[in-house]
Amino acid sequence: MDTFVKSRKGNDHLTFNGYIFEVESRKPNGKIYWRCIEVKKGCKGRGIQDESGVRAGRNEHDHPPRTVDIEVRKILGEIKSQASIQQGQTPRAIVASAVSETSQIIKAALPSVQALKKRAQQSRQLALGQPAAPVTMGGFHFDGEFTVPTLVNNFSL
């Protein structure tokens, strides 16, 4: 069965027969050619999507299926989705709900609970249009009414 999961950058990735594919090219006739995300490691697996669905192009993968990674990506997508939709739930509750019926193998592959809660918080902030917390002083922007005080006297102890 083929489904879609999101990449780290938010792009759609196709899951098909336990493998994950990224868009290789889109043709004017509506066909989409997919390549295995392990292409940089030498995998030659390909898929083709048209109006009739998805089928294997070159089914020459040089690695085992990534079923655990697919499930992890689905859970991460669910956390992001629920965090932006359910504003009343805490990030902890969203994470607990997303992983409640997950096997121990999948749970072991997930990021830490703290990282999952942070992901939920960030997704919620983006959904609400709130700016991300600045990491450096360069990330702060002040209106004209705020000024940086200058030292008149040097202090000596």
C-alpha cells in the first residue's frame, strides 16, 4: 500500500512496499517519477505514479525495507498535525496519544519524549503564527522606544 509521509523539510515522501521515495521528476502528462531516498548511497530503486496509481519502476533496492522509519515518520507527522489542530491539549498529552499504541521497536526508534514535546510546541507556534524563540541576540528586534543604556561611570570594586 502506498501512503505519504513528510520529510524533515516538509516535502512529501512516498512509501511503497516498505521503502521511502522522494520526487525525482514531474512530467507534463501527470506522471511522477520517484527515487529511493537511499539514492546517494547507491540504491537504484524507483517508482512511477500516474492516474492508475503507483507501481515499481526499478525494484533494485540494495537495502532492506525501512518499515520502522516509515512508522516513526507517521508518528512525527501525527504529533505535528495534532499540535496545530488541538490547541487545548498539552504537548505531553499529544505525544502520549500519538505513541500510546506503538510497539516497543517503534518507540525505541523515536526521539526522546522531550524532543517530541518540543516538536509539538514548535508546530503549535507555527500554526498560531508566533515567532520562534531567538537563539542569539541578533534574533531580537526592538522598536524605537527601547534603547540600550550606556554606562556613564565605570564601576570598580
